[in-house]
Amino acid sequence: MDTLNLINNQIIKEKACIDDLIKEVAMHTQNGRYQLAAERGRDMQISISRIQQLERQKELYTAATNVFSNSNATGIVNQLIGG
């Protein structure tokens, strides 16, 4: 699997995690467990930050592969970025 697919898959996982956390926050709030709701809210902020980081990584990867459009240079970019 190439680097771009790996990044996209991680973004999808983080978004699914956020969806689950939203449900947990609602559930904990309805049941009066405000501390747990606050903790899930902080977890959600971490996931959002991670998505932002992955989006920047995706932009960097795309820009780098556009600059180095031949297959040899793309392989080098993959190695540099960690793919």
C-alpha cells in the first residue's frame, strides 16, 4: 500500500473514532457522568489534532510527489517521508 493510502486510511480511522467519541460524550452527559464526558471531549481534541497533522502530511507528500514526478524520485520521497 502506498503512503497516500496509508495516510488516508489513518484519517478515516480518526474520523470514525471522533464519531464514537461524540456518542460517548452524549451518553455520559445524559447520565450525569460529566468527568467522563470531559475526558472523551479531550480525546476528541487529540483526534482532531491528529487529523490536522495527517492532512498536512498528505499535502506535503502530494507536493513532493508532484515535484519529483518520475518513479525513481518518488521512491526516494517515500523513503524520506516514511512510506
